[in-house]
Amino acid sequence: MKRHISILALGLSSVMGLQGCASQRSESALDDANEAFQKVKDDSDVLRSAPRDVIRAGESLARAERLSSYVGSGADVRHYAYLSQRYSEIAQEHAKLALNQERLAKLDLDRQRLQLALREAKLSSVQQQGKWLEAQIVALASEDANRGLVMTLGDVLFDTGRAELKNSASRTLLKLVQFLQLNPRRIVRIEGYTDSTGTPEDNLKLSRDRAQAVADMLVDLGVDEKRIQVEGYGDQYPVEANASERGRAQNRRVEIVFSDEKGKLGAAR
């Protein structure tokens, strides 16, 4: 009889020991879940980014705590404690992802602002350059009451009796090209003139060929040919008497007539 009592006592002791171990595991799981939940509950970034996950973590933890008061519910306690901890971890991951996305969005916005600032700086630089070039063109040009702004290119661009531009001509025309590029609505009329040496027919052809040579150079340098008109007037409209070499040199010229800023060009001669 005593032996049976001893065996029963040993069995009860074992059961109580197992229950104690299970209870300890449940308490440990509850502690871990509660610690994880408190972290996310007190984190404003997590609450803002993953409110549903935080709510689920709290609900699972509350259920685990209610079950812990019932005998034999250790497995269920640990299950809901595990769910609560996982929801807390998921909430943290969502918060990290949201913060990374916000950082990327901020970086992209900063990049766009920087690009805009660079474009504005470049535009300002272009505008300043345009004003400088316009001042250079105006300094080289004169105002004609009927034709508008006129820039005269002397015969230094050509050899005597020839229509081929000298190599140095590109330097003279480069400012004109840059000015036209910065003022895309302006157009020009290129007018060629000669002195009275030679026949009128030859002079007319030479004047037009010279004007066309200047036009071709502008096109080669990037100006749209639709923005260029070409005229040749031969030995008409001299600016000086042809009686002297100095006078003839001034009559051998190419004139660039500019339209206004809206593209309106004055009447041809």
C-alpha cells in the first residue's frame, strides 16, 4: 500500500514539474511579446507607418494574457504571445521600409531641386551671355530707319574679286551665330555689295555669291537656313564714292540686317 502511495506521489510530482516548466515558458513568451509590443506602441514612426500591425500585436498579447489565467492553456498562451511578437516585428519592418521610402523621396526631391537650381543658373548665365552678345552686335551695327539694325562686314572677309570666305571669317561670324542661337525668333537678311569695278552683271553675281557664302557659313555653324534671306545688289547703293581705293574698299561689303525680337524683318531695298 505504501508503495502505491509513493508511486502516485512521484507521478503527481512529475506532473507538477511539467506544469511548472510550461508555466515558465509561457511567462517568458509573454514577457518577450510584451517587451516587443511596448517598443512599437511607443514608437511614433511605427504607429504612423503600421498602425494595423500594432493593433494586431496588442490584441494577440491581450488574448495571451487572458489565457494565462486558465490551467492547461500554456500552448495557447505561447501561440498568441508568438503572434503578438511577430506582429510587432512586422510593424517595425514596415516602419523601416516606410522611412527608407521617405528618405528616397526626399533625396529625389532634393535632386529635382538641385537640377532646377542648375537650370536656373544656366539660364541666368545664358541670359547674361545673350545680353553681352547683343551689346557686341549693337556696337558693330547701326540703326537704319527703314531696315532696322544693320551690321556691316567689310571686304576683309574675301579676297579681291573672290566669293570664297577667308579662314579668319569664321571668327567674325561666330558672335553672330551665338547671338542668333540665343535669340531663336530673330531672322536675318544677308545683303552683298561690290564697288563699281567690273561689269554690272559680274558685280551683281559677285555680290550675291558673297552674301550666299556668308549664309552658308552661318548654316554650317548651326543656324537654320529658314532664318536666312540672301540678296545681292552689285554696285548699287555705294556708301562712299568709287573714285578712291578707300571708297571702293568700303563699298565692297556684306550687310547683315536683323529682324526685331518677334521675327519681323524690314523691307528689302
